[in-house]
Amino acid sequence: MNFFNVIRWLAWKDLLSEMRSRENISSMFFFAFIVILIFSFSFSMDQKTAQELMPGIMWVAFIFTGIIGLGKSFTAELQNDCLENLQMNPIPRGAIYLGKLVSNLLFMLVVEVILFPLFVIFFNLDIFEKIPLIMLILIAGTLGVSAVGTLFSAMTVQIRAREVMLPILLLPLIVPVIIGAVEATGGVLQGESVLLYRPWIELLIIFDVIFTIVSFWVFEFILDY
Amino acid sequence: MPAIQGIQLSKSYRHYQVLRNVSFEVAPGECYALFGPNGAGKTTLLKVLATLQKPSSGRFEMMGYDGIQDRNQVRGVLMMIAHGSYLYSELDAVENLRFAAGLRSLSPTAREIKLALDRVGIGAFADFKIRYFSEGMKKRLSIAKAILIRPKVLLMDEPYSSLDERGIAMMNHFIRESLEQGAAVLMTSHNRVQSAEVAGKAGVLHQGVLREIAVKDLVAPHELF
Amino acid sequence: MIRWIRRFEGWFGTAGAVCITIGLYFGLVASPPDSYQGEVVRIMYVHVPFASTSMTAYAVLTVASLWYLWKRDSLVDNLAHATAGIGVFFTSGALFTGSVWGKPTWNTWWTWDARLVSFTILLLILIGYLMLRTFIEDKEREARYAAILAIVGAVDLPIVHFSVEWWRTLHQPLSISQRGIAIAGVMLYPLIFMSVGFYLLFTYMVGVRTQMLYLKQLLEAKKGRLLGEVRL
């Protein structure tokens, strides 16, 4: 089916380009690292407070890093007018959205997976047996940010002040993801009962489903009049 | 049935009217050379025909498909060669061609790709990343792309720019070959002598108005506008 | 449609002013102060209408955006644009009066309850909407993208409200019920007058602003035609 082929081609193209230049992932990684350092310097915390605040710090770092990656995803298409080319091809716009979503999601997840062990070390966390759940939360939260972020990245890439418009538009909308991800991560890490953090994970998943579908539908109108 | 037919196309941006009731016809196997001063609206006309912009009024047809209602079918028959090369910097020539063909559900063999690259004179650079290509080489690669895709309608925005003498001859050779195979070509140019060799029709777009001229006027000593 | 707006806007404006005057009289002078909150409760007569009008503004914005994407009528787009701008006014009013009400009542200018946060997000979306429209040059794309933003925001706001409410019950289970004042019958009348008055005022303001935007577009088109004819 042409639809899935397009998604594959787009994801292949982005992943191959990134593997060769490593430009996005390295800048995202270092940015996240610096954000974490700054947080550590800004708040003098004892061990216990640090552990309580850690999910918040982590997700703030991930989200801001994600915004950088999302921005770069479509600005890369502006080079040589490639975005215009995608628009001129007889491919379904939804497929372009999903193709970009896949690569954005993967890049963000790679950075998060590399950084998470650093968090474990810095904050002295006990993650024994909790890793599958943490992975689930990372994926669900990142998907939420990417689903809406891919849409808005495509929207803002073609306008003035694009670097600042993406976070201005995106951040208010992903408040539920921030709340859900931080609460779920905190609940799992503090060893709370599953009943307490499961609703947050469910919230994340519902958000992901709703917004992937909505963004997919609405993408028609971004790259086409 | 004409391959491209413009019917009273008008386009205005905010308060600036770029195209005024532009009408023209290009038959299959015919090349229309469009001239005009800088900023006259030639690129805008191409963008409208390439379904990138919606005309403010009027319509057009391509291979019988309505340019606005049947946009996706129109995109399936046309290909644009313009200033932006639509190439990805981190991919090499072969990969870019594979990607472009893949988006159109085509899978050219390695041999076909090599042949296309040789024909446009960049066979030796097949494995070089586009980052290292000059503008002229990128232009040649676009022709290779057109050779693989064989679009029925070719829209070309200043095809001779960036090409050396041999490149221009190669471009005309390619255009002649496409015309023989029944494609229609609409090109904008500033190069009267070279376009006169392939043009079957010519026109001047001045202050938004299209005026058809005889092809022999292209090589006459007087100014067009 | 523009002619209907012209004909009736005056009525809306006057009716709105009248209702608000009556409401203010009843609210500030003729109705009793609340047993717990004293005179301060009178802010409710302004705050509640601000809040309900603000939500109506966003609802209108969403419907207009959907309609625009379907029919591509530029007047509907002007309506959406106008509603967003007026919506900023009413949402800011709701947040401001809410804050002013909060200070003497619960000794805090701000609290992270679901309603306040949702209204803040609503305000941020509206401001983002207006900024987006300013930064896009192609007017067709501007209308399209703005509509998309409004629609995505509309889907998002209920989720925001829901998740903040959850979050708050989790962290502050003993939250004070903030709007749980019993509304005595005599308080209801000024409230109704004020709410109706605000809606009428809102309709008037949106009508005027829509006309402004529509005329501006007409002017630009005309300018284009004239300039084109007088080209050098």
C-alpha cells in the first residue's frame, strides 16, 4: 500500500540522514544535559527533596529538548525546498504526518534512553524492576508531545519567528502530558501503589490516541490548501 | 485535449495582484517558453500550476484533471524542476533518486539509476552526498530524477540556470526527448536563444498579463518587454 | 451576513449596556451581601459573566473554525479572528476578577485549581492564535492554520481541565470549595441580568470587530486592483 510505503520512505530518509550527521541527537542530548545541570545548580536540595522533584526536572528537560528536535525536523525540510516537494507529490498528507511522527518520536526516545541512566546516577534512584514501567511512561509521554508537536512544527516552520512560536503554541496544549508523565514517573519511582499511578498512565495513553488521530486528520490542511 | 490549460488564472497576495486572467494552452509534446521581467509572476504561475498555491480566481486543467478539485491526480502527472533542488543533503545521489521514485511508488533498478546518472553526466558522483554537490550538479540530478519518473507534465523554472554549456545542451536534449515521448513542458527562462531551440510556443508575462508571441520573436534582435 | 450584523449591532450594544446597568444596580446596591464573604461577593456579578462569556467565545471560535475549514468563507474567518480577540478580553477579565475575588476571600491571589488553570491555558491559546495570525503573511494559509489551532485547542481544553482537577484532588484533598456559595434568590436576578448583558455586549463587540476585519480585507483587495491599474 502506498500509504505505508510513504511513511517508511520518510522515516528511512530521516533516520539515515540523522545517522550520518548525528546533528539532531547530539545537540538535543547536550541541551538536555545542560538543562539538568542548571536545575541542579538552581535548587540546593537534600537527597529526599531531590528525589521528589526529579520527575519534574526530568520531564522539563525532555520536553524542552523535544521542542528543539521537533523544530529541527521540519526546518531540515526547508533546505532545498524539500517541504514544497513533499507537497507536490501525490502522497497522502496523513502519511507525511505519520512518517515525521515516527522519526521525531524515535529521536526523542533515543535521547531520553541515554539520559535516564544519568538521572538514576545523579539522583540515586532505585529503579530495580521498575524499568518496563518507566519505559512505558517515557514512550507514552513522548508520544503525546510528538503527536501535537509534529503538527505544530509543520505549522510554524513556514512562518516568521518560528523558533519561538513552536513552544508558545505547543506548551499550553501539552499540560496534560506534563502532569500525567510527572505524576506517573513519580508514583512509580516512589514505589507507590499501582492504583495511584495507573490513572496517570491511562491519561497519557488516552491523550496519545486522541491527539494522534486529531493531528493526523488535521494535517491535511497544513500541507495543502 | 491540451496537456496544460490555464483558464483566466488570477492570483493576488494581500493587496498585490500578481496574475491577471492568465490563459494559455500547452499540447502534449509541446514546449511553452515563458518570458518576462523579474518579479513578473512567472514563478507564481508555476507554483499555482504545481498545486502549491490556490489561484484567487480562474482554473486550470492538467491532462484533463481539474487543477483544484483533482489536485492529487494532477500531482501524479506533473513534476517541477526549480531553484530548490528538492534534494536531501545527507543522502547521496542514488539514495535521493530512490527516495523520489519511492514516493511515486516506483522502484527503479540499480542499473536504471546508474544509466540515468550517466546520461546527465554525474555518474561518477553517484555515491557522493548532496552536501558536496554544486548547484549545477544538483540541477543535473533533477533531470536524472525526471528521467526515472517520466512525468507527463514538466514545469521548469529557469532550467538553464547553474548549468554550463554542456549542461545546457544536455538539458535541451532531455527536453526534446521528453517532448518526443509526449510530455508537455512549460518553462520560464531568461535565455532566449537556448529556449528557442525547443519551444513550440512562447509568451511574455508582464505586469501579470500574459501575451503570446511567435517563437521566431525569441531570436529576433528586439527586446521582448 | 454582513448586512445583518450592521443592522442589529446597535440593538445588541444598547440592550447590552442596559442590561449591565440594571444588573450592576441590583448587584452593587439592591442585593444583600453574602453571609460569609461580605461585600466582596459582589465581584461574582462580574466574574461569573466574564467567565461564561469567555467560554462561549471559545465555543464560537471553534465552530467558526470548523465552518471555515469546511466552507472556506472568508467572512467566517473574520468572525473567528474577531472572536479570538474579544475572547482575550473576556478571559483576561475572568482571570483578573477571579484573582481579585480570591485575595480577600481565601487570602491568595492565585491557586492551582482546575478552573483557573483551564482559563489560563485558554488565554494562552487565544494569545497564541492571535500571534500566529500576525506572523503568517499568506492570508489563506493564515486562516487555515489559525482554524487548526483553534480546533486542536478545543479538543485539548477539556482534557486540561480534567487532568488538573485530578491532579489537584490528589495533592490538596482538603481544597476549599470555591464557588460553593448558596445563591439566594435575590442574588440570582442581578446575575442573570449581568450574564445576559455580557452576552449581548459580547455579540456587539464581535459584530463590530468582524466588520472591521472584513472591511480591511476588502480595502486591501481594492487597493490591489487600483495599484495594478496605475502601474508604472
